Amino acid sequence: MAKKSTRFYCKGCGHEELRWLGQCPGCREWNTFTEMNISKTSDTKGSRGFSAKDKQQTGFGAGAASGGAQAAWPEAVGPDGRMRPVPLRKINSADKKRLRVEPAEVANVLGGGLVEGSVVLLGGEPGVGKSTLLTGLGLSWVRQDIRVIYVAGEESPAQIRMRAERLGFDPNKEDGFDILPEVHLETLLEALREALAGDDERPCVIIADSVQTLHSEQVDAYPGSPTQIKYCGGVLADFARQTGHPVFLVGHVTKSGDLAGPKLLEHMVDTVLYFEGSGGGAVRMVRAVKNRFGTTGELAVMEMRSDGLAPVDQAGVLFLSGRRGAEPGSAVCAVKNGSRTFLVEVQALVSSSRYGTPQRVVQGVDNKRVGLLCAILEKRAGMDLGGCDIFVKVAGGGRIDDPGADLAIMAALASSLRERPVPIDTLILGEVGLTGEVRQVADMESRLREASRHGFSRAILGGDKSGRKARKMDGMEMVTASSVEEAMRLALESRGRKAGGRA
Ligand code: TYD
Ligand code: MG
């Protein structure tokens, strides 16, 4: 018999408390606690807040009275039927099979393919193209004889058919892409089990679009609430691990990123992908922020076309297009995103403030990092930014996390303050420390190669002069600076010959 109890959840990070709190101890946000009624069975609760009995009711651990782990790991069950610890050597370390993913860009982000039995959360703003991406991936699996079941919670089956046709699929000729329009979790699992019964050998990818529309009768809360999302996501994750069929969970994130949904699921899935647009155009990026089966930091750049998503040619210079010429307040650096190199233009505008408190508006770079770099400029390079409004942005809507862009951000600021342009053929690369020292960045070679390919002929780099020979690489002149002051002087000095860089 289920009994009711009340819990309080943080809408931001999902932190759970028995009483209401003004400030969340998890994420330190104020006024984010919301009350939830949950029904509780008398069994001992599992770590995810649902018990073995719940699991049985939702279709798991069939035959094993005490839940999923026993069914998945018979080695761990002793002669008395109880669980016991298993030595590492007895655990099968065989590499899990990966399903091929197309386009290769997305496969790369997933770590080389989709691991069987894995759970992937795809988060993104509404309308960015999550359903389009997953339908496209689904169609490529169907063509490899992998089954796809698309759980349609958001759209009608007719809309999904229209989308698939738009992406070049002919439902009358090709088979294997099934739609399951069911959002009630228990009925959904029942239907999945029935559909997959007797078809154990053939992999089947399950796409739940979206997890916010699912609801279980085990939880007394409205669909889309933190408790429902946590519960339904958890049950589907268990389903993937126990059956070996990979599951994709789609989760909406709002612009401010504070919607409870996807964040709550991050710790229970294997891979978290974020799908984002760039600068309001057709460019879309998929990045992995967590990946148990690969690295994070890989980035897939794609373009939304009228017939679906396609990889972008020349993605390396995507954030440079539209540069007009050498103008004050602009500097280019080469940043790494996983294994790929992108040339990125940082723009800054520094103007004296008309109001009491100067403004600082930053887009595409961490605000605090810009504050720190401004402080270093003031203290170590003698630039007075005190009474100035400061605006910094990454051209083309990109985002920079790479510390190697420090020096370029500073050069853009200094260039705007002094009203002197950085020569258009000059690349700026270096990580800056609090004492004003400039360090070399990792993986310099590939960055310089990319810049050289696109017409840059001079690079200002961090590093110690004594340890480095002045040299040229790929026709690029490399100038080293060991301090911020020196680097700014080199970046802003007017050079005699005509700069021949990319416009
Ligand atoms: P959608 O995948 O429905 O977004 P989400 O699932 O993230 O909410 O796609 C949203 C937009 O993409 C929609 O405005 C239409 C556009 N679109 C294209 O430009 N080309 C296409 O081939 C498709 C299918 C959609
Ligand atoms: Mg959608």
C-alpha cells in the first residue's frame, strides 16, 4: 500500500530536503525549493528513490524477487540467494559493442559510436533540432538493420512521419522505424517488452522524446516535475542496462538553463550531450559534457538545412567569417575543442562609462574570467580600465573555454582601449597567469597549422624566449612574449609591410 509523503526539491539542481529552505545547499540558488508529494511503498528504497517492488511493478527484475542487479549479475548471488561482493577478476571486462553512428561527427562526440546498453541524455532548447537530429540518427540505424523505437510524447505520429520523409526516408519502402505514442511509463515498458520479445539478437535503439512528457503512476506528481523526470529517467536507464538496448532521453532546457529536468538526470545516464545553436543562425553544435565511454570536449558542428542536419564544411573558420579587416577591438586565437581546432575571433569594446557604475557585458566567455583578465591588464600592463564600460563577445556566437584564449581576449581589450588594431594576419595564443606571465598553450602545432592554412602569417605566443629558438613553422613567423606587457606591445605594434591575412 502506497503512503503519501512530502518532499522539497530544488528546481535548479534537484537537491532534495524534508523541509522548505530559502537557499539550496546544493547549488546555492535562492527561492528554488518546490513542494512535491510522492507516494512511498513500505519497501526499503533504492538509491534512486524507488524500490525493488516498484521496479517489479514497472517490469524489471522479472523472476528475481529482489530487483534488477540480481538479474543482471548472477555471479553476485550466493547459494543462499543473497547478494555478495564480486572480485574484479570475475567481472567481464570485454569491450562493449558500439553501434555505428552517422554522421561521423556525432559518432566522434559519442566516443566512436553508440555503446550497447548505454543511456544518452540529449539536452537543448525547444526548437533547436533535437527531434531532427535523433530522427536522422534513427534513419541511419534503420539502414544498418538496427531497429528504432521512437517514443512520441511531444508530437503526433503523423508529424514524425512527415519529419522522416523530409529527411529522405520512404516509409513505404524502408522498414524498422517504429513509433510508440505512449507517455504512461508502465504501459510504455509493457509495450517495449512485448515489441522486443523474441528479438534479442538484433539491437534496438529507443528514443524517448521527451523525458519531460513521461509519467509514472508510482509517483504522485505532474508530468515534467522533478520527481517524475527522475523516476521515469531512472527506470528507462535501468531498462537500457538490463536489456542492452541503448536509450536516448530527450530533455528540454530553457534559455536560462534552469529547468529542473535534464540536470536531474545527468548523474544517472552514461552520456550527456548538449545540443545548441550558435548566434541564431542555422549552425548547430553537439557537445558531450559527460561521457563514460569517451572523452568530453569533442564538438560536432552541423548546419540545419531544409532536409535535415548536415556537417559544416570549413568548420575550423566558422567563427571567423564576416571579418572585414583589421579593426580595433578584434583578436583571433585558435582554440581546441576535443581533437578539433577552431579559429575564433574575440571582439571587445572598451568605452568610458557615462554612468556611475561601469557595465561589463560578456558573451561566449566566462564573465569572471574576463574580470580577471581586466585586472591583470590594469596591474601588469598599466592599462586603466577602471572607469570603462567593457563588452566582450565571441564572433559568430561561439563559446570559449580554452585557457589558451586568455591572451587574445586581453589583446582585443587592449586594442579597443588604445584604438589600435591587431594586424589581420596575426594569431594570438597564450595562457595568462596572475603575475602577468604568459604561458605556452597545449597542442601548439595543430593550432598553428590550422591558422597557417587560413592565411595567418604571424603568431604571438606565450613562452620563455631563452628556451625557444625563433623559428618559422608552415611559413608562419612565431614571436614569443613572456609577459603580458610585452605581448600587448607586440600585438598592437604597427608593422611596416602590408598584412596579407584572410579578410
Ligand atoms: P525540432 O527537431 O522539432 O526541434 P526540437 O525537437 O529541438 O524542439 O526542429 C526544430 C526546427 O528545425 C523547426 O523550426 C524546423 C527546423 N527544421 C529544418 O530546418 N529542417 C529540417 O529538415 C527539419 C526536420 C526541421
Ligand atoms: Mg522535439
